[in-house]
Amino acid sequence: EAEVAQSPRYKITEKSQAVAFWCDPISGHATLYWYRQILGQGPELLVQFQDESVVDDSQLPKDRFSAERLKGVDSTLKIQPAELGDSAMYLCASSSSPGFGEQFFGPGTRLTVL
Amino acid sequence: RKEVEQDPGPFNVPEGATVAFNCTYSNSASQSFFWYRQDCRKEPKLLMSVYSSGNEDGRFTAQLNRASQYISLLIRDSKLSDSATYLCVVNRSNQGGKLIFGQGTELSVKP
């Protein structure tokens, strides 16, 4: 069964350091999403790509977060500099039909900022 | 006020019980609706879509009331394996399929 791959699974960093997360969506899925999930809350969309283009980054803190999907396949989410409040689970999801289709989530990267 | 609100949990029920989760959404432009299940420290996975006519999948029944902007999930004959967090999700299809998640309701089924 095709899956969304993410790495690393866990990341511990100190505040002010840079961190990067990688996601490889299900093959053929043109739409890729990055979500942040704080403990006890539901996931919140950070950025959505359609192929290599950003469709929605309205909730992305652009002063410190950046995301790219250069070839329209895998994607990287970066935080620089990391802050204590960035500690969360970062989930990547992909979909073949963004309007009504199911989104498939990867296992996530759990970030702890010390 | 959050766009999608769910019953605060946790729900602690014995095996075999029937449990119902409620959810309301505030954006009337929402187009499609889902329940996702999330096991502890795992990723969310689609449990079922929710249709206006109501739909059933085994022990699970989902209902949607567009007029009241209300979604429900009923689980009959609860199993230990049903223990998880249940996320109510709405899709603003007019915004490229953006999913809006509720905060989740935790269910713990006890023997």
C-alpha cells in the first residue's frame, strides 16, 4: 500500500537553531499539505502545494518558516530560527483530488525545541 | 470561536456501549465533511465521509445536518480497539480542499 514518507520521525533542537523536515507524498498525488499539530489540538494547515506551486500559505509564519516543492514531488519544510512554541508534530499529507478526496497523512515529525 | 468545535473529552465507556460524538461548524460554505481517527502518537486516518443522507459503515453511523451545521458520529457496540481520538473535519472545497479540523474527542473503551 502506498504511503506518505516523512523524515526524521523525531527531532530535538535548541531554540534559534534551524531545522528541516522532508516529505515524499504518494506517487501521483499532485496536492501536498503540511500541517502542524499541537498536543491536544487538531492539525492546522501551514501550507498547501498543487504540483510545485503554493496554493495556500496564509497560516505559515513566513518570518521563520519556509516550504518548497521544487520538482512537484517531494517537499521540505524549514524553520529558522526555531522557537520554544514550535514544539509540535509536523504532518505531511497528500491527495489526488484536493476538492473532495481523502488526504493521506504521513507518520509525522515530532519536534521538540529546548 | 473555532470554525469546527467538538464535544470536549475524554469519553470513558465500557465495552459494548454506544457512544455519540457531536460537532458543529461555523462556515456555511463548507462543502464536504469527514470523521478522521487518530491513534495515540500516530497520524490521522480517514474513518468515514459524512453525507447529507447519513451513512453507515458497520458499527459506525455518521450524520450531517446542513441547516444546523451539525455533524455526528455514533459508534455502537464499542470495542477496545475503538479507543482513539476522533477528529471532525470539514473541507472548504472552494479553497482548494483545505481541511479544517476540530480539536478532537478522545475515546477510551474499557473492558
